[in-house]
Amino acid sequence: MTTIHPHIKTQHYHAALLPSVNLQQQRQLPLATVARKQGGKGKRWRQFEKTSAVVVKCAKGIQDFIGGDLVRFDLGRWLSDVEEHKSLAIYSPHEGGYEGRYLNRLRYKGYQFLDLSARGLGDPETTLTKVHPVCPAHLGKQPIARWYFPPEVDYRLQMLPPNATGLVVWILEAKVLSKAELQFLVLLPTIRPKVRVIAECGNWRKFMWTPLKEIAGFPAKEGE
């Protein structure tokens, strides 16, 4: 005769965990007593078997009902931090797509965008604010040519429509930039007041951001 705890529906269930990724509470069930007959004498002896189970509690929030991947409740803080710090370092999930929600929010506010990749950017100060040379590939036969391009930021600022709020310089793969290059990106909104800088400095489990000056190593002001 086998006595099983009433919380366990099957007699042969010995799994340690249930197939769930949102485990919030675990509870150990008491020992189950098993009585067995021994031989023909009818003697019985008791053996204690440790039977464990897990009570799973799935948390539900408002995001589960209205689409948490579409509605972001921190967009207001995102806009205020962009205006306050003017240069942010962002960390997005590896699967991508979440940063587009925040980009569109800035677009709705009237910002125009300049998307650049940190790989091959060269010196950010020269590329963004000065006339800079570009050498196209010569394929080994043509002479080495050098073309001069206008400053990327100044050229885009001149092309902004009258009703635009400003220009957002969105730097992809900014994790390859040095501390000196990141420090210039922090100072760029001071040099060009209508410019905001967003630098993708890495990945995280959820979309998060921090002032770029903290990543660039700027000393904190007194009182902060």
C-alpha cells in the first residue's frame, strides 16, 4: 500500500522542476510513508521516501494583457533623460527590435536622425564637425584618390526642416570606441546645441540606458 501526498496526482512523479521559466516560489513537500510486506510472515516495515514537488506561481502584469512588447511604460522618462543629459548610452536585448520603439518616440517629437556605425567611423571629431578626406578603394591599379566631404553633423543641421526639433546622432556598435572618442560624443551637444547623441554601447536582458558621461569616464560633479 502506497501513501502519496495529496498535492501529487501521480504515483510515479519524481520530477524536480516543472517546465516553467517564471519560478517564483518553491515548497518542499513532507515525506511520504510506504508500507511494504516482507515475505510470507506478513511482517511489515516502513520506509520513508522523500517526495519533492514545486509549487509554481506565474506572475501576471498589465503587460501580459495589452502587449508588453509594444507598450513601453518608460517612454516618458526616456524623453526627459534625452533632453536632460543630451547624450545617452543604451543597452538593448540581443534579439533586437526594442530600440525601434524609443527611436520612433523621438521621431514623433520632431527629431531627425543621422545613423552611423562606429566601425570605420574614424576620428569622430573630424568626421562629424570638420571637412574630412575619404580614400576610395583603388583596386591596386588606379591611383590613390582622396575625396573631401563636408562635416556630417553640420551638413545635416543645414538640411533640417524648419519645424524639426533637432538632430539625433545614433551611433551603432559604439562599444568599439575608446574613452577619448566617447568623451567627444558627450561634448558634441555642447558644441552643437541642437544635436543629441545616442550610442549603442552593448546588450542587456532588457532595454536600458545611462548617461554617456558615466561610460566615458567623466568625473562626477560635486553634489551628485
